[in-house]
Amino acid sequence: MIDRYIREGYLEEGSKLANAMRKVPRELFMPDRYVEDSYSDDPFSIPPFSSRGQTISAPYTYPLFYGPLELGEGDKFLEIGTGSGYGAALAREMVGAEGKVVTVEINPTTYRFGREKLRKAGYDDILAMEGDGSKGLPKEAPFDKICLTAAAPDFPEPLKEQLATPGKMIGPIGSTSRSPSVFGSGQDLILLEMDARGEEGRKTVERVIYVPLRGAHGKV
Ligand code: SAH
């Protein structure tokens, strides 16, 4: 799968992300019932297996998110939406010994699933918290990089405040309605770059479809 991503130009051979994807066994983060599908290009439902949509994101989404974010050595990284824990594990490999990964999950069942997967895969040095990530985690701020893995109408204000200057945040921004409308369904994956003076710039990376961000600054 990774060789194919490289051939197709999604991933660069020798990049931090390619190395991380080769190192972290995705099968350790899959629910038992889908283990055989660990290397197919799809998202899969994870506990509590509800239609409200906790998923392990499709593997190609990591190049989409972590590429523009330029996750690197020494970064303090916050992930909103732990899900399976796979994204946090990849990030842990990318930020190195000097970096730190903090991840927050709002659904208690998903949280227990993700935390257990991370523990079994040997990622004890990731700070995994249960709670409303739309409020960020002021105790641990500022963060050099923030990744929102659920869709919101806009970047939650507390997350902007907890971003370092300079810093980068990425996430699916736009409508979280499930039924396609005249505007189509899905969201824009937007990269927000905060410069050293706290001035904000935005770039649209791609069109994506994500489950809604819940909590105080989410949709519901
Ligand atoms: N990176 C994860 C993707 C998980 S899907 C993976 O690949 O496994 C998005 C997750 O965001 C879901 O588990 C959902 O429960 C969670 N979520 C939604 N709103 C949240 C919030 N306000 N705070 C924390 N997590 C949230």
C-alpha cells in the first residue's frame, strides 16, 4: 500500500510520514472484525460501531493531513478525535523523542478502544485523554501543530488560542450534513497557518468527508 502511495505521488520515499507508515502496523489499530482489510483504502467503523460515525480514517488521509502540517522533530502535537489511535501513533513516530503527542476523544467507548490499541502497540508515551477536544487542552498548550479529525463549521476558537505562534492547524471545515445538497457533501480540508505575529492565513488542500465534531464548539 505504501509503495503504491509513493508511486502515485501521495507520499515521498524516505519522508518522515512514509517511514512512520512503514513502522506502525495498521492492523494493530483495526477492530478484530476488519483486520483483513487493514491495508485497503477505506475508513472502517470502530467501537461503539454506531451509525454516528466513529471510524479509523482511510490510510490515504494521513498524507493529506500530515503532509501540509509538516509534522516534524520536536513538535508538540494535539489531535482532536483519537478514534483508533492510529493517527496518534504515526504522529508519535514523526515528532521524535523531543516531541510530544496529546490526543483527545469525546466518545468513552471509542476512547477506551483507542487507548487500549495504543497501549498494546507500545505507545505509552502518548497523552490520551477522554473529553471534549473542541475546547482544546489549555493545560498542555501551546501546540505547534493541531489536527482536527472531525468536521466543524469552522476552527474552534479555543484551538486557535492554543496554537503556538508560529503554528499550523488542519481540519475538515464546512457542512456536516449527511445528505448531499446542491452544494455537494463533505468539507474543505483547510490548513490554517499562524505566523510569528499571530496573523492567520488559510489554504484549501482537498475536498474530504468527515464525521461531525461534537462538543461545545462542534456541530451538535
Ligand atoms: N484519527 C482517527 C479518526 C477518528 S474519526 C483514526 O484514524 O482512527 C473522528 C473521531 O473524532 C471520532 O472518534 C469522534 O468520536 C471524535 N470526536 C468528535 N468530536 C470530538 C470532540 N469534540 N472531541 C474529541 N473527539 C471528538
